[in-house]
Amino acid sequence: MLDGVNVCLSFDFDAISIWTGPRQSKSPNLIARGEFGEVGAERLLKLFDEQQIPTTWFMPGHTIDTFPGICQRIAEAGHEIGYHGYCHEAPSSGRAEADERAILERSIECIERISGRPPVGQRLPGGNLGTRWLELLLEYGFSYDSSMAPNDYQPTYCRLGDVVRTDAPHEFGREVDLVQLPFDWNLDDWPYFTHDLRTGLEGMRSPDEVYDIWAAEFDYLYRKVGSGVLVLTMHPQCIGKGSRMLMLERLIEHMMSHEGVSFRTMEDVAAEFRSKTPLAA
């Protein structure tokens, strides 16, 4: 168990890669939307400098290569940089293992270039956290993943060897030394704010409506659970718009008004969980 209430503000800095990678688009309109991510990232970096809040950024290597200046400044400001593919590729999606390994290594090199060290955390850019990908993460020394949430407020350990059954109970595999920090679409800005005609995602929700949802999730953790972690997932090209930035500022102020709340990087939270809840032999 974690001590107190912890808040992790995390950002998937997909920028252009989300449109040109999995969507394979060359549309100037969509590329411009991704390009706005640099503007949003600048605004976010300024906000966190003012508030002295550490955050976690999952950066595709493509974003680092395309926007090296802002990515370097985010790392130099002390924010954690995590893995998010090279061009937002989904693992376990038909590629050969050698190809997945090459993408992983290329992206790690990009992160090392701006932060001086390899990433310890990752969030899937889509796809399936399958056996092969988990084994690669363990091989390359990752500490945590944040791609799913068997528990909404508590870290857990990832598992290998689950057996899916329809004629008998599900068979749970063994826990492995990779912490799972909660990720859920309920706490992700993409479905609320992204308008994507190709997928039918309307995503034009009011910032006030999203504030009410996210603040209520925090309030439940604080008042009813008492300890754990709230992981918010945001994208600079979504949250970086003016009205949404004001909403995020208001949400941070609401959280800060509660005694004993800590804003932390996901790396720090994973390390605390591992020390307090060691993996069973």
C-alpha cells in the first residue's frame, strides 16, 4: 500500500505521430493538430514550473526527433520521460519480435539522448500488453507499466501466464517484477476532447464536465479510500487548449487544497509500491 494520496499527472506527447503512425495519414489538417502539441506542451511546462509540480511524459521517439527543443526542456526541468513507441506503434500486432525489439531500442536511444538515462516506465501506444511485450519490458529493465487498471487507485504487479477459459474459472498467472500503475479511459482526456470523424469519436465535451468527473474521482480517493494514487492521462494537443488549461489549473488547485496530497512522478510511486509491497517469492 502507498502512504497518503498521490497524484500523478502524466502526458502522452504523441504530437504528429498519432496521426501519421497508426492512422497512416498525410493530411495537413491532422498533422496541424499534432503540431499544436508543441504549443500545448509549452503551456504545460510553464504551468508546472510555476506550481513546482513533477510530472511524467510518455514520449514517442518521433516526437523527440521532430520537436527536440521542447522535449529537451521538459527533461531538463526534471520531469520523468517514459517510453511510448517510436511512431506510436502498437506492440504485439503482427510484427516479428526482432522488429519490436528494434523499435524499442530506437525509442530508448531517443529518450537517453534528452534525459541522459533509459526510461523505467512505459504506456502502450495501443495494442496488447501480451506475453512477448511483457518479457521484453522485463529484459530491458523497466520498472512499471501504465496501460490498464485491475485496481483504480492501487498499484499492482503485472502477470505472466494467465489462461483464459470460457468453460471454467479464469486462471491467473504468476506475478512478475513489473509494477502496474492504473490507466483508465475515465481519467484520459482523449475521449473527452478529441474530435475524430474516422473513428466516430465526437469528443467535444465541456471542460467543466470533465472537471466534475476528475474532481469526483479524486474526492472519492481522498475521502473514501484514504490512500493510493490517482493517475491522470493527458495529451498536450488536447489539454493544451485555453479553456482546458484553465480547467486543469482549477483541478490542481482543488487537489492542493487538501492536506497531505503529494504530486509525484510515476517512477517514484512505482518505487515506493515495490519497497512497501515486495513481490512474493
